[in-house]
Amino acid sequence: MKKVLTILLLALFFIYGCKEEVPYGGGEVRERTDAERATELCIAECKTRLDAGEDFSKGPCLSNSIIEDWVCDVAHKPRQAVDNEPENQCSAFRAREAYHFVELDTNCDVIKIY
């Protein structure tokens, strides 16, 4: 019985404790969307790797799963031929294992969120 109660409490904590709320409008609080979370994490990953000196000249995929169902990709703005090469794109998106992406430019600025 103690084990079941512990599992139940952990499940409730996970369900209700993992929601992040953010201020919205005139002080109203709302949950962040997946797009907002994915974008924030993608930008952070990009900046970390850019600061570490990673070469973004080929427009690499930074993550095939920045959050569930989202990839994080770098491309050029304006787009270059190298950005269309499959080896420089997120394989999870091409394989339809993820259906959304955050695309950043080589300076970690958002190009597109889809």
C-alpha cells in the first residue's frame, strides 16, 4: 500500500509540478506553449554551441528532440544551397519522427517556427 501511495504521489507531482506558468498580458498567468519552450531551449542550445566555437557554416541540426516532437535547426538567412542538403537538416523532421521545428540563423535569431 505504501508503494502504491508513493507512486501515486510521484505521478501527481509529475503531472502538476512540471507545468510552468508565465505572466501574460496584464498580470494574467498562463502556461507556456510547446513552441515557446522549444524556441527558448533551441536559442539557449544555439548560443552555448556558438560560444563554444562550433562551426555553423553548414547550417547544422542542433537537436532532433529539443522537446518532444520538436527539432532545433540552424540555417542561413537568406537560405543557401547547403541548408537544403539532408545531412545538414534534422533527420527526425525529415523522417517524420518530429512534426515541428525551430529554425534559427547562424547568430541564433529565429527564422521560422513551424
